[in-house]
Amino acid sequence: MSLYEKHKATLDAAIKALGERTYYTPYPENPKAYAEDADAKAKAWISATMNNDFKSLSQINEAGWHGEEVSPFLQVGIGVKYPIFSVDNLIANSKHAQKNWAVTSPETRAGILIEALEKVSKRFFDIAYATMHTTGQAFMMSFQASGPHANDRALEAVAMGYSELTRFVKETEWVKSFGKFDLKMHKDFKPMPKGISLVIGCSTFPVWNTVPGIFADMITGNACIVKPHPKAILPIAIVVEEIQNTLKENGFDAHICQLAVDASSAPITKLLAEHKDVKIIDFTGSSEFGNYIETLPKTTFTEKAGVNSMILDSVSDLKAVLGNIAFSASLYSGQMCTAPQNIFVSKEGVKTPEGVVSFDDVVNGLSAAITGLVDNPKAGPGTLGAIQAEATYKRVNDAKNLGGNVVLDTKTIKNEEFADARIATPVVISLDKTQSSIYNTEAFGPIVFVIKTDSIEDSISQAKALAESKGALTCGAYTTDEAIKTQIADEMNSAFVPVSFNFTGAGFINSHAAFSDFHMTGGNPAGNASYTNPEFVTKRFVWVGNRYM
Amino acid sequence: MSLYEKHKATLDAAIKALGERTYYTPYPENPKAYAEDADAKAKAWISATMNNDFKSLSQINEAGWHGEEVSPFLQVGIGVKYPIFSVDNLIANSKHAQKNWAVTSPETRAGILIEALEKVSKRFFDIAYATMHTTGQAFMMSFQASGPHANDRALEAVAMGYSELTRFVKETEWVKSFGKFDLKMHKDFKPMPKGISLVIGCSTFPVWNTVPGIFADMITGNACIVKPHPKAILPIAIVVEEIQNTLKENGFDAHICQLAVDASSAPITKLLAEHKDVKIIDFTGSSEFGNYIETLPKTTFTEKAGVNSMILDSVSDLKAVLGNIAFSASLYSGQMCTAPQNIFVSKEGVKTPEGVVSFDDVVNGLSAAITGLVDNPKAGPGTLGAIQAEATYKRVNDAKNLGGNVVLDTKTIKNEEFADARIATPVVISLDKTQSSIYNTEAFGPIVFVIKTDSIEDSISQAKALAESKGALTCGAYTTDEAIKTQIADEMNSAFVPVSFNFTGAGFINSHAAFSDFHMTGGNPAGNASYTNPEFVTKRFVWVGNRYM
């Protein structure tokens, strides 16, 4: 049985879910669904891996070894070194590997890629610990975001790619009648991969944000070079290792997917991005670098910074709402691209069944909800995780000097397991709408601004203008008024921002579900890509048709 | 019955043909298939239209009237003036019209657009005469290219657009089980149009190259501004008139599609293209202007200049081959973007069943075939048409000074109907491969270079390098050797150029059939667009999904 036949049911189910936008995953998100000894084995693995060279890749002829990752939980280097390759070496390997992969059928490619995801799923616990000790995500998020949820997004890209690669007939006998005679041609139609592709990872979601590009590149026949952030290599190194193993086992060149580690002191990202043979670039990271990537004469897919807004108008249960927002703002210490930053509340307050709650009471209520969450030893450490970068830690601790009224300052809390963890709880600052210079820019990390506007219309207008100028990944809105709901949807959607309405309980605006929610729209300054719309795959290849008489 | 219901069978058939790449058209290309008096009525219409103001548009508040079209057949101005509108007026109208159109269903839009095509089909003869007297195309090409073939491409864009707009469910009830409870969300998914769109036309194919952009824009909900070439307005003005009539009759704002005529002395193209509210641009024309368009931070679709090659290796009937190439090079005097310019022949000659024919004999045979065609009074005038622009006429007549061996010089021939027509027959120049500075650039018009290479491999390599550096819309190849056929396909396809093999009889490399052949691949410097791949429509809108708890 071919790998395509082995995985056809999964592929078909994924394609169906994509069209119907329903819940679907072949990879359970509950760690308990996996082998009982998986966690213990992974703990042993991470211990053995730390302070050693990472020798599991199938790439040879390295120019040296390097690693500079620091665990945000331990605040010491993890000591893993990776092989470093020259740009020339990487490009030459990709060019060679591309040739055969480009003419491999979509069926074979899909089979191999889903098999690779199955192998990756066997490493979810290893990946989780690798993610913890590079990004600062707590265990559960590390497991889910870098494990099953990342696999879901990768499978989604494979499903969308396979659909697009097979949407036209491969060949046809074309006949045009001229009455007296028929003009006949044989035609074939080939999806030609564009060329070598580069996927540039980020430090906070090194797997989730990287695998969509890798799998979209590979299903469409492109050889792929994965350039991780120098501070978050290990989790994606495992994924590349398993992709390479799968390729080799099936007689393909492992260099179809290469890992290209560099050092902060000797970056190779621009060298790769500007190389004439690199035709496709996926990038997650800063707006500054992302804007540079977008100016290159290549096919680019970017996820940059945005400023996410919430709009509070009227609620049926204010406590549930503030608890939900508190969690969204605290989850992974606000280091998610989908974390809420600006909460717009009219000076007229928020309407509740018990009457209007004033702006100040809303701000105080939110601060109390955050304090209640982070001070709860069973919930706080696992929600917050740790702060990935020193710069973020500094930004949060300096936030009190931004201006506005610091209603809740940041502090640290105790993590029983990791005494040295770099932790900062969310800071809450209330602002007047006139203080836009403070809130009109991304303040990455656990920093929440609650902004007093003139009215609900003003709140919507502020959120929309900000999305148009700075971009946004998501918007949360709370209203019990159907007319206002429509107004918020229309206005934010016209700025190409999706809105999540009245989320409470287990629904959080931070989470975008694969197969159902598009992650990013690609329509505003937060990024030009969307996981996974058709463009995310079709831009990676070119339809070429030949005619034969 | 709604227009959607009225035209559903056509839409469904078009979508089916697109997937199967089969021959399909609802618009017969034979003029005889239309009303018997259609031609006579159109002749009367063009007489009445010339030297008058074009008052059939539904746009008001013009700032003035202007027209500067010159008939290449009469070599006098046709005297039609069009209303001129300010950029501010055009943009304001589009913005207003867009609002309602953006929320109109794909079904309603498709119904209106196919109805508009039906109305346009009633004007095919008017459009044919308008095309003749602006572009210089002979009647049959004017009729087919601006009539049924253009309508086919427009319908193709509608079909692809409708498919993409409806590929996901509009809404879903999403349920994720957490074991103890279910997380439920209502979700909707909306294809949001990007905004005002601009379609910039060219002087040689003012309808065929313009309607794909117009109909792709409109099916995806965008208001569209059509900026024709100042020398080729009348044919597309009729199309816009009929689109506006259809919109009005169905209660929509006619300004969803506006005509934006300008004067060569006061161009508005850059003002429109750079306007902040214009988000999408379709362009056909020079590489210089197209490259500028591509640098704008907008969604762009370009068709620029390319250099098309033919490769001669071995043939079963040399006379049939040379006759076919002679026709391809002579059709509309080589003013097609798909006309062959460079014919690569090895110094070893061309293999035929009767033995090898030398390079010189091939060049002489091609020249003889062209002479036989253009000197035939029944075929010559109708094939050549007239030269659209004075600059092209000068280029052809100066070609003898380019260098190389002028085997056949250009001349004029008599057109019985139009004594003053600007006619230039093809010039044939034989070159050595070392004279690449002569053939490595587009020589627009009836100029054919036959280039002596070292071998078939050398011919392929020259054609491929040229396609990669200068772009190409098409490539013709003649070989009876299967290995060489594969080699040519692989090499040219990897430069994203389609190859037409062994065309003789009624098959010409110039013609790309809607629903079957992609026109352009979008993958080489000849342009970034493709009629009609999925990207041609998906890039015009953004998927946005809202979630409701």
C-alpha cells in the first residue's frame, strides 16, 4: 500500500473539513490521548539533548556548530548546538533536490507529507519540552500549539495544496468543430513549482507558524529551506528531522527540506532571502523585517505585528466576560499574535442586565479578574508561562512609564517547578482616547490598555482605524444589541479583521482552529498571508499547459 | 425568474469546462450564426457613431469631451468624443457604488454579469467595426477577438470567480468536544472585495485584454474603473455601456463599472493607479509601464511584452509547417502578444522525410510562404489587417537596418476595401546566434528573425534563456523526436512558458482558447497574470470569518 493510499482517508477528511469549516483533527490535543510513557520518555530525551550537539538531521558537510537558545524557565542556555551550513551549500542542495520532487505526483507528495506528520506526532512530547525551553510557553500550550495544532495547520496546507494541484484535468483531448472539419489537440496541464522556498521562523511560535509554509511549499513541489529564529530552533529541528527521515525512507532526497541555523552574530536570513534562486518566502516576525521581505521581487507570505482590539458595549454576564478577557490577555503572557491589547469602552460604561457599569468599574473589574487568575497557584503559572525575550520583560516592566493610569502593575509570581522562570503578569493601563500615541502601536507582551471613548460608535471607529493603519489579527466584541453587532462586523470586516462575538467560557479570541478559522486574512498590515486560503498554496506554483497536434 | 436562474445552465457549463479544459462557448465565433441584418445594422451604426459624441454611457457630470482615435484602415480620425471625468469624480462614484455591490450575492452578481455578456453579444458587429477602426484588425479578427472570444474570457472569469466565492460554506455551527462539555460557535465566512479596481486597456486588443479584469473584478464584488488606451476606446465603450445598462435595469448603480477616458496629452492613468482607494489594477501594455504598475503596493495583474520563440528540429511536412508559421507571423501583422518573433534553427538544418533541409533553404521557404500568403488577394489583406500605430509602421520599415541578412523586406499590399490602409507585410531577417543584441528584445510588429544555432540543444537553450530574461507568452516547436519533445517541454515549462507542438492546418500558436488554454502563465517576465487561473480571481477579495457565541 502506498503512503497515499495509507493516508487517503485523512486527506479526504481534511479536504472535506476545509470546505465545510467544521471541527476536525487526526491529532488529539489532550496529552492523555498519547502513550502513557510518552511524557517520561520525553523528559529523558530533553535531558539527554541539552548540552549536546543535535546530530539527527540528514544534512552533511556542515561548516561548524552553533547554538544560543536560552530557556525562559531556567534562564540558562540549553546548550544544544546545531550544524551550520553555508548559503551556497544550502542552495545547491535545494536545487538538486527540487528536480525530482518537482515531478513527483501530488498523490505521492501528500502521502509522504502526511506520513511525516504521523512521525512528528510521535514526537509531540519531545517537541513540547523543546518548545517550553525556547519560547517560555507553559507545558500545555507547548504541547498543543507546537504539537497537534501545528500538525493540523500543516495538514490543512497539504489538503488545500492537493485540492488545488488536482482541480484541473491532467490532460484532455480538445476538439473544436469548424463544421467541415474538427481541429483536435492533445493538451496537458502541469502545476510547476516556482523554485526554492525559504521559511523564516519566529521565537514565540517556532513550529505553529513555520509548518504551514513548509508543508504548503512541499505539497506544491518546492524544495524548502527552514531558517529558524536563533533563539527557538530545537522544536522545529525535530520536525525537520522527521520530515527528512520520511523522505529518506521513501527514496527521496532529504534535502528537499533543510534546516538552516544561523547565529545572531552572523545572520544569513537576508542572504537567503535575496538569493536569486529563492522564489518563495514565508516569514513570521517583526513588521520592520516583514515589510522588507514584502518588497523583495518574490512570492511572499508574511505574518507581522498587529494591534488587536476588543470592543465592550453590552453584556449579559460581566464577570464571565472580564474573566474571559483576563485569560486571553494572560495566556502565554500576551505573547500571542492574537492577544488582545486595546480594550475600547465608552465613557458611558458597559450595559449589563443589572444596569450600566462605569468605565472605571470595568477597568477595576478586569484588573481584579487578572489578579484572581495569576494569583491562583493552580492556574497562574500554567497560563502565563514565561517571558521569551529579555526585551519583552523590560517593556512590560517599563510600561508604567508609558503614560495613562496604571491600574494594575506587572509583578512576578512563583512557579513551583521553575524557580528561576522569567515571569511578568499583565499590566493594565487606562487611557483616554486622546492618548493614542500610547496605544496606537504594538506593545508586545502582557500589556493591556483600556481606552475610554466617546461612544460605541467611537470605539468601533478607533478599532477600525487602528486595524487599517497597523493591522490586526483578531477583534473581540461584546454586545447584546443585534444592530451594533452588525455594525461592528461590517466595519471591522471591511478592514479585513475577523470578529469574535461574546466569547466566554472555553472560547478565547486567541485561538484559531485549523480547517475552520482562517488565521489572518492577509488583507491588513498585520500580514499578507492567510492560513489557509487558496492563495496560500496557489501562489507557490504556476499552471503551464502544452498542446500537441 | 432571476438572472441567476436564467443563466445558471451557462454558468454551470462554464465551470465544468474550466475544470475539464474542454472546448466550450455560448457565443458562436462564426458571424453567420448571428442575425442576418446584424452586419448591415452595424455598418449603419458605425457611420452614425463616427464624428459624433458617444452619449450612451450612464455617467453624468463630465468635465469635458475628448477623442483622438485614428482608423488604421482610413488613416483619418474617427471623430468620436467621449465624456471625460475627473479622478475625484470617478473615485467618489466607485466608492459609493461599491458599497451595495460588495454585499450583493455571488449568484446575483453572476446573473447580472452573464446577462451583460448576452447584451454585449447583441453588439458583436458594432464592436467588430469599432475594433477595426481603432486597432487595425481585419473584420474577422475584430469580430472574433473582440466579440465571442472576449466574451468567452469574461465568462471564464465569472465562472472561476463564482467557484471561488462559493467554495466554502457561508456559515457553520462549529462544535468541539472537551469530553465534559462541548464548545459551540456559530461562524460565518465572507469573501470581502478589496476595493476599487482599475483596468488599464491597450491599443491592439482593447476588449479581449480588458474584459477578463472587468469581469473578475465585478464577480468578486469590486467596483471597476476602465481606463482604455486613448487610441482604442470605442470597442470597450460599447461593452461598458451594456454592462451599465444591465446594472441599471436590475436596480443597481451603473457606476459599479465606469469608463475613464483620458487624452494622451493629459493622462490620468498614474493618478488613478496611485490613488489610495484603488486596490486592484489590471494592466496590458508595455513592459516599462507594467513594471511600474507591479511596484505599486496594490494587487496587480499585468500582461507586458515578451519575446516568443519557435524551435524547428524535425518535421513530417515542411511545407505545411512553413505555411503555418507564415500565417502566425502575418496574422494581424504580428501585432499579437502571441505572435512568433524568433525562429531558432540549427546550422545542421531541419530533418524531413525527404532528407535534411538546410538553414538557408528553411529561411527561403518561410519567406516564400509569407510572400505567397500576403500576395494572395483573397488571404493577404484579411490576414494582415492594418498597422495600429505609426511607431510600429516605422519600426517595421526600419528593420532592414537592424543588422543580419534581410531575406524578405516589408512592403505594402493593396486592400480593395480600404485604399488608405496602413499596411506592412512581414520582414524576415536571418541572424547568427551571436547577433543576440538584435533578437533579444521585443520587435513589436511583423518582424521575424530566423536564428542559426549550433544544435537543437542550443536552440532550446537560447529560447529558454530569452523566456527567463524577457518573458514569453508562447512557444512553438516542431519535432518528430519524442525525446526532444520531452526536452523542449521540460526546459520551456521550467521557464513557465507553454509549448505548442507541431501545429499545422487550423492550429496556430497565436490562439489561446478560453476554458482550456491558460493565456500567460504569470510565471515569467511577460506578465504576472494568467487568464484564468484561480489567483486571477482570489487575489481580488479577502476571506473574513466571524465567530459568535
